[in-house]
Amino acid sequence: MPIFTRILDFKRDLLARLRNKRSHPRHRVGANFPLKAVINLSGDDAPAAKGAQARALGCDWSGHVGDISNNGLNIILPPAATATRGEPTTLRLSLENHLLEIPATVAHFRVYSTHALCGLRLEFADFKTQKAYHQLVEAVSLGASFAPAGPGRPSPGFVRRSWRSKNKALLTDWREADGRTLDHFELTLGDHSVQGQRSRLGLEVQHRAEAGKTVAPAVAGEVRQLFRWVVGNLPKSVPADLREFMARIATSPPAPPPTRAVARPVVPTDPSSWQAPRQRPPGPGR
């Protein structure tokens, strides 16, 4: 089942082209990004064995994903782990309440004094699993590839700075002109934008082209989830205070809609213009 069903709708032909591509850019996974990986490694001549037999001979190892691409990833494991190049295995990725199981082959394995590094080449068994994995890669790559879009530019009362990422994603913050204190930010992702401000905690999701149009709750929920994952992979080129604020606001409830002032009747201030209340005419029998 794809992770996102309303956004990041990759098509079969696109994924087929990506699968046939020889090389893919790798994207660094944030150190605090809660993506967990588990693989089964035998560490001997088990490549000749297949399926359940190979898994029965091996041992499950859990580690941190160091970098990720469209057709593989590198996992940082304890130094005691061992593996053989070409060994078949199954990768289990878990993130929040999502779980992906993907057949894989060990592409390389290196042991260092403090850790082992295992590179995997993925072999997707079906389209749905491949689509879900590429949605995860897209979230990581969107965050990891943000780079400054130029020096700060003055804005009325503020200084505005921007960072650009792949697929036209744009992150902008506004800081007070005097003390450079962060005031608010906006992150555009695909057809939507996410906004947050210091004075009003909570994320506000809007349509990118139609700011006044209401975003369906199910869609807004997926956009907020994508926002959390993008924030978890932001590079150090994005200021630390902005990253910290975005991470904190990512788990806060949605921002309430802005309240609109109710128009009140204007009371004349000149007593001479006041009118006495009308008297009801006496009814029958009065």
C-alpha cells in the first residue's frame, strides 16, 4: 500500500524509467530521522541458499540508514555484523506506522572500527511497494537537497531569505529587521504550501495557487506528514533555529482558522444626533 494516496502520485511509466536507470543520486538521511532498517545477514556462503532457508541461517541486524536512492541504500550496522557480496536478503523499513518489506541483494559490505556499512540493491516485487518506497525517497530528497537561493532580501519590517530544493520546493523565512528574530516561514511542496508563525503555533496548509481555497482534511493530513519527513532531513545550510522551530511545530495541532472581526453598528458620538426610541401606538382597549 503506498504511503501517500492523495499526494506524490508516481505513475508506473515513471517508476519503470527510474528502475532501468543505471545510476541514481544518493541523498543523506537526517541523523534524527526516525527511519529504522532491519536486514537478515548470514555472513557466510548462504547466497546459494534461497528464501526462508537463507533467512533461517542468518541473523537480523538493525541499523540506521545513512543515505538512500531510488534503487538502493546504505545501512550503518554494528561492527560485529558480517555479510557476503551478492547475498540475498529482505529489507524491512519502518517509519512511524508504515512498514515496507523489500527483497534486496548485498551490493557491498565494509567493516570499520566503529561500525559496518552495508550497501543494498533493491529488487521490488510489486508496483505498490515500489511506489511507497519512492514516496519515502522523495520526502528524504526534498529535505536533504535544500540549498540557499541567495542573500537575504529586505521586506517591509523583515528580512526574507529562501532555500530551494528539487521539484521547485521553496522554503522562505521572515525575520525581524532589527534583531533578526524568526517571525514566520512558508514551505511550498508540490500543489500546497505549509505556513507557521511564532505568534500562532500550529501548521496552516493552503493550496499553492489558490490561497483562499479550503484543503480537504485528508489531503492536509498527508501534507503535514510529508512536512514532518522533509523537516527531519533538512541540511545544516538551513539555520538551526529555523530547523528547530519547524521540527517543534511539525508535531503541534493544526492552526485554527483566523478569526474574522464582526462588524458592529457605529454609535453616534454627538448627542444631538441621537433619536428617541419610537413609541408603540396604544392598542385596542388601552
